[in-house]
Amino acid sequence: MTRINRKSKQQEPRKKTGGGSFRKGLIVKALSGYYYVRGDEEARSSETVQCRARGVFKKRGESPLVGDQVMFSLTENGEGAVEELLPRSSELIRPPVANIDLAILVFSVSEPDLNLQLLDKFLVHIEHAGIPAILCLSKRDLEVDGERSEEAAAAASSVNRIYRAIGYEVFGTSSRKRDGIEELRQRIRGHLAVFAGQSGVGKSSLLNAIVPGLTLETNEISDRLGRGKHTTRHVELIDIDGAYVADTPGFSQLDFGELGVEDLSYCFVEMRELSPSCKFRGCTHAHEPGCAVIEAVEQGAIEKSRYQHYLLFLEEMKEMKRRY
């Protein structure tokens, strides 16, 4: 189940009760019960220490995540122990990563085909998490030299028209031709960012292009299924000269388990701005008289596809609540 929490309720770090000293660090990878922590004494040149988490976390119902700022100690065997989690600014449950301050939603213009409904679903979850998002259209070379170039170009044009108008940045990239790679690299500088999107859209290829010498595994699109195989098996932060990027397992299914019906319209930025003008407080923007959102749709001020997706998501959420 895919869930995104807006904020974690992290406790303030407790003081160390035993001997020795703590060091501050960043969890850059979690794998097979180990947490790989990079100490910050020497900034990004600091070595990474393989750590276990203290049992107290399990007792408190907490779990360290990649992206966590932590206090850790060194043990006699040359490894370390995660002692405390520092307060988080954000938390994603899937992918499991903390303190993300920028989300790059990657969608290909073709292979697999661009799915605006899925794009809007990703945006809803990222908006609910309170994380700024930018859109990245990958495989832009298919617009000019692919077998379906006209469809790919039309898809890219639709995204630029719809989403730039409501304030989202849109980057076009081609990992094969390196188009747009440097612009995207500069945009993520200084951030702890996550690349998210449907499987097979080229997230690993993008990271390989952004980071010289990086060799993340990539797979071709399945002809039968029309989507890619998952190539990333665990979450890991990649150091990109002034930024960290979380390379995360691909996923294509999202649910609304963490959202209330009243939260949904807030996650559509154009509806969020108009909601205070609705006649009734708590307006669902589905059928109420005097609804500013419905009026804006009728006047063409809100894109019909976005509104239709909103109604689909609203019905999906209501059906989920009826089942449970």
C-alpha cells in the first residue's frame, strides 16, 4: 500500500546516557537491516558507516528511514549504531524516505504512453505531503525520431499547456541525447530530492545521465505489458555535487489511504485557490450550487481533464470508505 504522510511526529533527540560521543550524520542507504550513515563532520567527503538501529526504536514504534538526520555512535567492531532520529520535515511511506524537499515526477512522452490521470494522482500525493514538485518529461527524443513521434509531441504539448498554467515547472529531457540534463542537474542543486513516476519511464537512465560514472541498472520496456520492470530494489541517496537524490523502487499503483475526502481538492492547486469563493463551506465541487470551481470549469479557467480526474479520485475515495 502506498501512503504519504504530510509530516512525521518525530520526537526531539534524547541525551546520551552512557559513555562515548555521538556524531551527526545522514542515512544514505538502508539494506537488509543495516543503515549506512554518512557523517557530516567533513561534509560530503565524510566516510559512510554501516550501522544497526538501537532496539529502542522498535519499542517506540519508530523506524529510521533513508534521508533521516541521525545521531550515531561508533562501535568497537568498526561499525556503528543509530542512537537518535532528529526531527523530520517530511516523510514518505512509499518510497520510504524522509526529509525530501523536492519531488521530480518523471513521465515519458512515449513508451510507456503518457498517462495524465496517473500524473494527477502522483501530484495529489506529493501535494498532500507538502513537498514542492516539478515535472520531467523523459525520452523527448521520441518526439522527433520515434515511431510514434506525433503522439509523443502532442503529449508533451498537453503537459506544457496544462501544468505550466497552474504553476508547475516542466523540464524536457532525453538521456540518450543528453538534452535538458544540465538544466535538471542545476535545478536540483542544494535539495534532497526524490525521483518518482511510473515504472519504465527512465528514472534510472536519467540519474545515470546526470551523474557521470553512475551505472544504475536499467531495463527495456516490456512489449507485452507496455511498462518497464522494476530495476531499483532499495532506496539509496545519490550524492550529486551539491544535492542528494533518492533513487527509489519504481511503482505504478497509488491509493488514497492517507487522504480524507476533504483533503482532495486542496491537493489540486487551482481548486485550492478557488475554494474560499464557493458558496458553501466544505463544498466538494461536485454538484453544489454556487461552486466557484464548477463555474471555473464551465468558463474554461480550469482544465476539464484535471476536473474529471478530481471527480474520479473523489469517487474512488468514497468507495474505499464504503468498503471499510
